[in-house]
Amino acid sequence: MPHDDHVTLESRDLAKTYYSTDPPTKVIDGIGLAVRKGEFLVVMGASGSGKSTLLYNISGMDRPTNGNVFLEGRDLTSLSEKEMSRVRLAEMGFIFQQAYFLNNLTIRDNILLPALKGAPKEKETAIARVDTLMERFGIAHVGQHGITQVSGGQLQRASICRALAGEPSILFADEPTGSLNSSMTIEVMDALMDVHSEGTTLVMVTHDPACAARADRVIYLRDGLLVDCRDLGTWSREQATQREDDLLAWLREMGF
């Protein structure tokens, strides 16, 4: 099947079953999904619907039981672990609910580490890029702080910097605002919208309708199945409340 140049990431008939349980647990079941270049896609659904499992399988962090995942036309499911690791490091960025930073490193060094690992021969370029990112996201002044010396919002902005340090074409975020208060959530979402506005493809799992309302499109999972999707169009601050109200009404129809 020829590759559509407008699609950056695609899953076909994707399924994941865990055989460690008795009976086995099918968490996602035959999901077909196409993510357009530069799109901000949000995955929603009730707890246990398979949102994070889908994210981990389309990003190559986990292996599906069946089906295929394509990034720019390449079949990720056919790659070895070593090859997949290289793709994640060079072409993907990840943001999680928890920052997963190393306690013994400063904020700046935590951001710099994967960039240096991805391109060890381009140290000066990586350092300059990281310093620019930290300046851009307003955390340059806490670069030498330890991870316990900054706010949750600053830590998540540092996570965004780390995810962007390798210049990925696609960013995956799993509940990136899940442990933040409302003002820090807005701070982090503003930063993500900044990234998206520059053309980076963004796929995010969230349970927060206010965060989801910023997306171009929302898909809804139920019991491991993709049951519906909602095109929201381009986000604007002026229409934020109306978009959130419309999305909430749709989510209630979905049984959220």
C-alpha cells in the first residue's frame, strides 16, 4: 500500500493482549488510526479504555500483539529493539505525567543527556540547542537547580525541552498535566501549543477536557476500540470556552 505523504503516523489493525492474566486481557482491539503531519491529536476515554496502551504501541515503547505501525511509511513493528530504540531517540519525543529525571543531575543536564546520547559527535550543537530551548520555555534561570528545587510546572516545561532536544518530528505525551494544578496546567499546555504551532506533530493522552479542547482532533476509546472521533479545527483563546463546552457535550454522549 503506497504511503500518504500527509500522514506521519499510522496504525493498521493494531491489537494488544496481555497473556499474563487468566483469561488473557485484550487491551486494544484492531485500531486503525492515521495521524496527519503537524496534527495535534488527543486520545480520550474512561479509565481502563486502553489510551496509554495505544500510545505506547504506536510510539514503539511497547510491541503490539497484532497489526502494524508505520512512521513516515516505515513499518516500526518490523524493527529490532536496537533499531526501534534509535528511532525513538532520533525521531520521537516523550512527555509523561512524571518527569522521570535523574536526582543526581541538574535540570539542564537532565535535558541535555538524551540529546548528547542521540548525537554524541555534535556536543556543541546539542548544548546550544538545549540552552535555546530552556530560554524559550522560561526555565534558563533554574538550569543549575536540582529537580526538587523547582515547581511542577517548571519540571514539565523541562520535560518538554528534553523531548524537543533531539529535534523530533513527533511528540508523544501521556497525561502531561495529570499531576499539576490548574495554573501550571495552563502553563504547560501553552508551551505545548507553542511547539505544535511550529509544525511538530503531537499525540497526547489526557482525561482533562480543557486540555483536549486545544487539539485539532479528539478520538475516543471504549474497551480497547476506537468508537468515534471529533474534529475541532484550529484552537483560539477567544473560542476556548465554547470549544470546551462543545467537547464536553460530545464526551457525555460517549459516556465519559
